[in-house]
Amino acid sequence: SKIVDAVLMKIMQVSRNEPSSIHIVVEHLLDHGITSKKPKVVLKSTGLILDAAKSFGAATLPLANVTSNADKMLSHTNGDVRDNGINILAEICRVVGSKDPLADIVESMKTAQVSELDALLSSQPNAMSPLIG
């Protein structure tokens, strides 16, 4: 499993100056991974999307696809998947500088999830430099 993670991260890294490979991998994870009936696949997929956001910067993700699939992550039966979803949204909020662009998503979130998002953003309001690149 760690080898697969490393290979996917390397595929995304190879053309980090052109977000196409990141988009392809993340879109595949969104289209097939988070809709899987196997909770471990969903958890691994959201974890890889979060890793990509932290490693390459959330701005390199296909933001429209990620945000349009946020409800699937936030309403998943697995708590770790929901936590990953909130962390992914936090990374996006940091990179765009506000929760405002995600107002529709934030309004549909549970109160506890909004509180968790707010806590993440107040503890680290600004986007960190990408770990890779």
C-alpha cells in the first residue's frame, strides 16, 4: 500500500509544473475512489487527495471537481473520511484566502464540521508552502 501511495505521488510530482498529471490522478480518485463501496478504498483515496494538497499545494488540485465531491466526503459513514474531507476543504480555504468561495459547501455542513473547519483555519490561517516543488 505504501508503494502504491509513493507511485501515485511520484506520478503527480513528475509534471508538477503542469497540473495535468495531478488533475488526472485526483480526478480518478474522485470518480472511482471516493465512490467505492469499500471504506478502505474511500479512506485511502481521500488521504491521497489530502497528501497531494499538502505536498503540491491545494491550488494544483482540480478545485471544481474536489469541491463538487465534498459532500460525498463530508457525509461518509467513516469518520476518518469525513476528517480528511474537512482537512481538504481547509487546505482549499487557505489557498483561496477565505471560506467565502466555498459558502455553499459550508452551509450544507454539520455545525460540528463547520466548527472543526473554523478551528483548523484559525490555528493555521495561511497556506503553507508546498512540501514538494
